[in-house]
Amino acid sequence: MVAKSHLIKYICDIMIKAEQFKAIIFDMDGVIIDSESISDIVWEKAAVDFNIKMTIDILNSCRGSNKHDILIKLTNIYGQDFDANGFLARTGVYFDEIARTKGIPLMPYAQEALSLLKPKYKIALASSTKGDDVRSELSANGLLNFFETLTTGEQVVHSKPDPEIYLMACKSIGLDPKECVAVEDSTNGVKSASAAGLFTVMIPDKIQPTEEIKPLCNKIFPSLKEFTNYFLASDDEV
């Protein structure tokens, strides 16, 4: 009976994919580009310069947010007198130095996933990072041409977890959110995609799914490879 129920669920999953989904909208940092590890390093380095304590909880609370919302969070944490703009500018200097001298690596299987999925789905991006940096990082890794549209941090008023960026990304490719899959690694990103009505996938990077976030995820995969295999499955495989 258990085996039969699993088979029915598998068949239903494939039917839903084949009939419903036309696009995959990726987050960038921690999903396509392995930039979160670098961000942690430069934030901790800047924290020393600014004589503040940086914790993993603070880092995680800012993941997936744009500059505007991060500035608000930092001011709320460290006080109205804290030079949040100066702090972010310092992290940017450190990040650019690492990007220039060492490069920012891809997440495992990122290029393969995009290459395999593009013939079947529209591919778009919804990243809270500003557009110039998005284009620079994707171009440096030879990935820019995979994406039909880029929806980036400076284009929205409220960043993730607000649904605005995913609603805008869906509109940019002319599709209803129900026709799109979102691929995220952060709590803020999952909340954003789920609230916008997309089929929400989490591939954890720095943040593991909590009991609060699991119900918002339609699927959780350990890596881009498993995610890609799932979304390339066809009725012929049943």
C-alpha cells in the first residue's frame, strides 16, 4: 500500500509539472553563485572595522534582502547612530577585492542545471542583489545568456520576504505565478516566493529549513542536481 501511494504521488507530480510549469525563476546568491560564503567573510571583516558584533543570526536575517531593507535591519539592530551605509560600503569593497583577485565560484552543478533546463523552461532570475552586480557575476561565470529576464534589488520597493520581486519576475516573462517554479536557499526567499504564489523549491545553503519554513516549500532538494533531475522527468519515466 505504501509503495502504491508513493507511485501515485510520483505520477501526479510529473503530470503537474508537464501541464503547469513553464518557467523556472532562480535566486542567485547561494543558488547559482556561491557568494554567501564570501559575504559572510566580508561582513565579519567589516564588523571588526566598525567595532560591532556580527552573529550568524544577523547574517541569516539579512540573506535575500536588498540594500534598502538591510539598512533598516542594521539600524534596528545597532541603533540609529550606526553608519549602516558605511558598513555596507565597506563590505562591498572587500567583496569586490575578492571577486577581482579570486573570483566568485559557482554553486555545484549550476551551469549544468541551466544548460539542461533551458530547452524545456523559460529561465529568469529574481535576486535582491543590485543589477550591476548581478550582471557582473553572471557574466564572469558565463551564465548571463541563460536568463530571459533579470529582476534585481533596486527594481523593487520591498525585497524578500515581500512577494514583490517574484510577482515582478513573473510579469517580466509574461506568466502567471502558478506557471512558475521558484528556486531559493534562504528563509526570506522562500517566504517571498510562496507569498507570490509560485511553486516554491528550497535548496538549502547556509540556512536549513525550519519547522516554520517547511510548510511553505513545495519541494526541498539537497542540490541543484537532484532538482534538475526532478524537473526533467517525463511521463516516459513512469
